[in-house]
Amino acid sequence: MPNPVIVITGASRGIGLAVTRSLLKEHNAHVVTISRTRTPELSQLIQEHEQSLLTLECDITDEPAVKTISTSIFSRSLPAIRASLPDLRESKGRIIFISSGAATGNIYGWGAYNASKAAMNSLSRTLASEEPSIVSLALAPGRVDTAMQAVLRDAGAQHMKATDHKNFVDAYNEGTLVNPYDVGYVIAALSLRAPLSLTGQFVKWDNEECREFRRK
Ligand SMILES: NC(=O)c1ccc[n+]([C@@H]2O[C@H](COP(=O)([O-])OP(=O)(O)OC[C@H]3O[C@@H](n4cnc5c(N)ncnc54)[C@H](OP(=O)(O)O)[C@@H]3O)[C@@H](O)[C@H]2O)c1
């Protein structure tokens, strides 16, 4: 049986790149990615996985562009969530939302981010109730060592409480940030194997419910 096709948004770097890499190298999956740029790391994966990786360069917020590019390749519209529901129902597929502890937190100065992640969790829960054959779950990846953390350290001081900013700087200096390839493996495994019992849940990547999806 051919491996399922997984669509990843934001695959040029960070967590999305790590998930893509894990799916291709550790799970032997077929992957379609969407991102605005093609980084050297993504280009390398394209070279190594010609048969199993398809990359689309496009801004995910530009709906007409996503429609045009995906229709030309798949003869149908991908992957705005609504458009992919018929396929997901048929395949009993999975949607993994990359959420954050911010979804239930209240970090000063982060109103838009906190609210957008809370809304994401709500969308995930609602999809779980509306689509009983699809697994829809939201995952908090912890503080991951990506460009996003570098931006917080470098430019966050002006917008955050000094104690909050110091927490981010200390986590980096003390080496306690999560390795993107560890959390990437868990997200990749969940996208292939998450059971219906997890649908609607908000899970933290290193909690008990994700134990069986970690790299052994
Ligand atoms: N890092 C953390 O500590 C952390 C913690 C909790 C939650 N998260 C969540 O994890 C997710 C990934 O974060 P990250 O740390 O991996 O961030 P990152 O290193 O900044 O990477 C973000 C990715 O998203 C892509 N992207 C951004 N806007 C896009 C758009 N409009 N269209 C298409 N692609 C777009 C970027 O690619 P291009 O620029 O090439 O388009 C890039 O590949 C985010 O949702 C973040 O909120 C991260």
C-alpha cells in the first residue's frame, strides 16, 4: 500500500522543515509542502527525495494562489482545510494543528498570538465534533530552537515584560530549548498514526499521551 500523502505548511525551516524531514527519512512517507521560500535545507530534501517530495512555493494566506497552484498539480483544490475534508473523510485522515502553550496562557504583549492559538484549539475541537471519522488535534511543541525563538530573544525585549524575555534568553543559554527534530518526529508520527481517541484534544508533545509517538 502506498504511503499516505501528508501536506505540510511552513516547511522551509523550523518545525515544519523538521516534520517534513522526519516524514521523508524516518517514516518513508510522500509529502507535499507549502512555504513562501525555498531554503537550502528544503532544496537539499528536494534533491534527495525527488519521488516523494513535492514543494509548492506560495503564501498560504493567498487563497487564490493556493487554489491555482494546487489545482494545476492535483486537478483539484488543496489544502485549505475545508477543501480537503472529502479526501480526509475517505482516507480517515488526520489534521495536526501546531498550537502553543500560549493557547491557554496570558503572556503580556502577546494578545494576538495568544488569541490566535486559542482560536486554533477551538477550531480543532470543533472539527473533531463535526467530523467523526477524522482525527483533529492541537499540539503544543514546547519552546523549540527555531528562528521564531531567535526573533523573541533578539527583538522581544521591547514588547515583553523583562522577566518573560529573560525566560526565553535563559532557556536558550541553558540549552533547554526543544530540538526541532525531536518534536518533528512526534508530529510526523501523529500525522500517520494518531488514534481517534486523541481527536479534539490539546496535547503537549512530551506528555504521556504522545509517548508512543516519540523516537525510540
Ligand atoms: N518555536 C517555538 O518555540 C514554538 C513554540 C510554540 C508554538 N510554535 C508554533 O510552531 C509553528 C512553527 O514555528 P517555528 O518555530 O517553526 O517558526 P519558524 O522557524 O519561524 O518557521 C515558520 C515557517 O512558516 C512558514 N510561513 C510563515 N508564513 C507563511 C505563509 N504566509 N505562507 C506559507 N508559509 C509561511 C515559513 O516559511 P517561509 O518564510 O519560507 O514562507 C517557515 O517555514 C508556528 O505556528 C508557531 O506558532 C513554535
